[in-house]
Amino acid sequence: MSLSHRAGYAVGVLITLLALVCQARVHSHGRFVRTEGTRFVVHGSDFVFNGFNSYWMMHVAAEPSERHKVSNTFQEAAGAGLSVCRTWAFSDGGDRALQISPGVYDERVFQALDFVISEACRNEIRLILSFVNNFKDYGGRPQYVEWARNAGVNVNGEDNFYTNPTMKEYYKNHVKKVTTRLNTVTKIAYKDDPTIMAWELMNEPRCQADSSGRMVNGWVQEMASFVKCLDNKHLLEIGMEGFYGDSMPEKKVNNPGYQVGTDFITNNLIKEIDFTTIHAYPDIWLFGQNDSAQMAFMQRWMGTHSIDSNRILKKPLVLAEFGKSNKDSGHSLGARDRYLITVYESMNKFEWTGEGIGGSLVWQLMGEGMNSYGDGYGIILSQHD
């Protein structure tokens, strides 16, 4: 989700809510997560997880005096039984940039990511690491376009990111730099570290130039194959929100009234993609509609994608982003908690049908004193009794 589309700050959530969602915590942390059909497994045992997003981890850890916020968030999450964290392995240009310019990295920021991975390991939390953003926050596709233009490349728009050889090479170089990185704390190469559950190609890919999803599909195929050539130990996912495209037109009725240039079916049929993802923000996508309508959409969104992941794609599904903003009309913590509880209860019902959701990642957990990172969806566990 674009940070520019979120504003404000929210704190507190019921600890009983987090207790509700903790279904399975596998302690074989030294083992890689695998998939068997539509299930995640660790050393032969089912791995059904609930976790969280904290996009800010590396950025905060780049300032050593702030690293306690990373440590505290992992400790609190582990204490609540959450076992997977999704975070950024990118920061392209700008403040505390990991990649200052194409192929030029700030070792100080890379060591911050080393620290994040080591702290996750210490707290038995697995990571999903994303390689780039679709949006301008922390650089993303717009920064790659700017770099290419500055290098004299003829670029018509941001969607050239998916087809332009120069920008594709920039991206591949970054993927290689990250996956082959030797962690200065753990002394383990990222590609060999089971603390990392999966890589993500991009946070929320979108494409205005081709609404069908075919342009994105070509890029996903190329980059997924490239990642797997570098690292065949870790799982890989795209980072998609779940919008349906042209391959099965009858399913587009499930979209919130529009397409974004991706195709949930064809994009995830690519064999190198190990599991599917959806994001869900009915409070934004269905802005102005009441809570009942938004909740009904949410349940349909989860149910439809769960069925399609199980029956058509035959891969596990992760609800990789969801939450409820404190900027919503009539917001209260009680209303937010009721919404989250209903989402988790719905996932439990899907599990009973045999077409469940393999994992969930609420957006987002934060530490105290992080107002500048607030986006309206923040949950600070330490501020709730």
C-alpha cells in the first residue's frame, strides 16, 4: 500500500485478539519453510502462521540509537505469538538509502538490515523481504525511472520499468546484491538463512499501460526465474494485492470496481511463484460505504481468493496486508478490533472447509516514539494493558 495514501496514527489492540489468531507456532526455526500443495510446512509439519508488517525496520535500524525499537517490536510480537514479519529490503535514494544510486550501496544501512535479520532470528520470527516498491515511498519504481533518465535512457513513463532493459538490469543487480549478502552479525549469507521465509518481487505491482496483466506477467516470469537461479532455498511470491485481470473475465466482478494491471490467476500460475498473496483495504477501496458493506467485501475477497488458490492455482494463500485506519469515519479502537476479530474468525472458518488461508500479516506493528512512521493503521502492543 502507498504510504502517501495513509495518514494519522493509531495505538492499542486487544491482546485477546492476538491470542485468538495464534494457531500454529513451529519452533524448528533452523529449517526452511516449504510448500506442499496448498500448505506451508516446516520439517514436515504444517506451518499456519499469523504475523505482521513493519516496513520501517531497516530504516529505523540505520540509526544505532533507535535499534531498540526494532528489538522491542520483535520481542512484543513473539510474546503475542506472531511468527512472521514482512518488511522492506529496499530504500532507493533519499534519506537513509540502502541503494544510493544503481549498484552503489550504503554499508551502514546494509548492516541495519543485517541487524533486523539477526533480531528476527533471536526472537524466532521469520521474515518476508521485499525487493522494491511500486510506489514512490522509499524510492520504488519512480526512483528507478529517474535513475534511468539521468543515465540518458529514453523512458516514456513508470511502466517502462517492466520492459526497459536498463531498469531490469538495475533490478536484477539489486536482487543479486541482497540475496548474496553475507550478514555481518550472523555470518550467514541471506540466501542460506532460514530466518528468511520468502522473497517478494515488489510491493503491490501495478501497471497503467496494460490493464490486462500481461505486461506485469512477462516481468514476473523473468524476475522469478532470475531469483530462483540465485536462490532456490527460499520461497518466492510476487507481492500482489489480488486484483483479477483478463484471463478469467467473470472473476473481475470480485474487484472493487477497477483493475490495476495485474492478473491474480495468470501471474500466480508462474511455476517459480510458490504462494499467492492478497492485500485488503475496503476502507480505502470502498470509501464512503458503511462498515457492513466493507466487511462483506472483505469476506468475499478472502473467500474467492482462497478458493482460487486452492482449486486453480493449487498454492498456499497469504493475506499479506490488512487493517483498519483510525482516519475512517466513526473510528474507534473497539470498532477496529471488532473488524480484525471478524477477519480472523473468517479465516478460521475457511480453514474448517479445507480451503483455508495459510497465513496472515496485519498492517502494521510499530514501536513507541515512532509518530513519523504512523499511517493510521499502527498497532503498538506495549501501549495496551
